Amino acid sequence: MTKALAYPFSKPPLPTELIEVAEDVFWLRMPMPFKLDHINLYLLRDHDGWWVIDTGLNTSMTKSLWEEIAAKYFSESPLKGIICTHYHNDHTGMSGWLVERFGAKLYMSNTEFLTLIAMKHMSDKKDKMPASYGDYCIKAGMEPAEFKALLDMLSNTNYMPVLPFTYYRLSEGDFITIGKHRWQVFIGSGHSPEHVCLYSDSINVLISGDQVLPKITSNVCVSPSEPNANPLKNWLDSLDSLKVFPEDCLVLPSHQLPFVGLHARLAELKLHHMSALEKITNYCLDGSKKVMDVTNLMFPRLPTPIDKFLATGEALAHLNYLVEMDQLSVIEDDENLLRYSTNNLPPQQEKPLFQAHE
């Protein structure tokens, strides 16, 4: 059993309220119209203004809240910098608007910025869904009605950001000085391709974005644009790399509450996924399992088409990991369905897949 996490702040801030969680670091929360109904943002105080970590979803509500925040805090100390941890809409939704409204500079990793541009391009053509989406869903074993419901939902949902034309690149090992504190850039992967985290040793604070969350696991999924990707390996490797930061640092995640107990949470997350991999390996012993079979095994309750789409991507991430580890074999049958079966390897050829239980 892993050590329990500590939560220094029991209640989140109200809309437009700031809670100082460390010297010159303030916690802000924006609402979202989903089951996960919020995103945490963080304002960092500089000598002559503010920096914000992530921006919230592109909605009229978010824009209105930003105007209230600006009236309270930016009149004498302007917004100078915007750091987006990764390209997902809840993190970048207001980025272009904030750049234009306040003249702030946007900072992101290169791959996240380019992925954001690609996603915007695809969103602009969403009434004509790429054929790769259909192939992805067919090979996974999604029923036609499920696929149609997914397309209807994607076509009627748009929270894409207004894109800025210019950004400033963040890379692994960079340092940014904001006010009294210097922040080290750490690049993670798996949840997104080049996710930015920030650590300041002067106040022992890690801004983790979606790379580490306290009570839910980051979504790690295979997308139709890269169906053979192995994001789960990238994410597990990133968890190991995060151990360089102190166990007692204050972790500021994008969702839920700030917490202390980084190493305990990293171990818990790794154990969770290793247990899921073991469960899938045993499930595929009799062979011929579809992606949707594994999706339903991992996620028995999926209330909406988008939940099913994300869960399918997560199941594929685990399956691709096991195929690359030679624990599973995959074939495409006559109906274009992917079928998975567990390999029976001689003992000397077995991969050390489950050693993370130690």
C-alpha cells in the first residue's frame, strides 16, 4: 500500500478568487461543462506583472471570468506571459485571446504548439471527418451506431482555441526566472507528446499539469492520427523521470487539489497501469479479443460516445504496449478487426513486464 497523500488546501478557490499556495504562486480555478468540471490555473507574480500557467476552455464563461480577473489584478501589474503545459483545449483555449487582449507572450514546447495547429486544422474540417477516424473505429470493433453517435458529438462540439501566430519555445532543461523564483522546465510525454512541467527549488513546488494528478489517472490514449503509437511506455518512463524532484514538494496539478507525496503517487500510478496490463494479458489468453472487448473490460461504464472514444484510445495504448513487449500478438482479420492473443513465450524469452509490483 502506498503512503497517503497530504492535501494542504482543503477547498478550491471560488471563481476569480486567488489562493496563495506558495510565495508568489496563486491558485485559480476555471469551470468546464463536463463531468470533470474544472481546471486549475496558476498565476505567478513577477516584479512587474503576472504569468499564468494554462488558460481554461474557450467559452464565453471563461472569457467573462478572465475580464473580472483582469479588472482585479492586471490594471497595475499586467499579464506578461502565458505558459501552456500542453495542447489540449482546456489548457490552451483562451491562449490566443489572452495574447491579443493583454499583449502577453505565449510559451509552449514545440511539439505541443505544432500539434495544436494540426488539431485546429482538423477541427475546421470536422464536417468531413478524415477516413482514418473511420478505419480506427472499424478496426477497434466499434458498432456503426456508436461510430455515428461519436461523429455527431464531435461535429457539434467545438472548444478549439483562437490560435496565436507566435510562440516562444520551451525545451527540457530550460530555466525561466519569474520574480524571485527560477523555474526548471521538465518535459513529460504520454498524455500529450511534449508536456511541460515546471519546478522551482527555492519554494519546492512542482507544477505538474496533467502529467501527475492526485486521485485520477491521466488519460493516455492512442489517437487515429498515430494508431501504432506507444504513449503508455512514454508516460511510464516520464513517471520514472519525475522521481528527480523531492518527495515533499508541493505538487500543483491541473485538476483536483494540490498535494504533497509525489513519489508515493508515482508508485501508485505505475502499479495501477501494471495491474491493468496484467489483467489484459490474462484476458487475452484464449485469443481473438477485439479492442472493444478490452475497452469494456477496462471501462465497464461509459455514459457518452466521447467517453467511449477516449476509453478505446486508452485500451489501445495498453494493447500497443503489450504488443511491443511481445506479450501479445495482433492480427487483422477478414473483417478488418484487430484481434489480440497472449503469447506463450518460453521462460528465457519472457519480458520483465510486471517487475513494477516490487
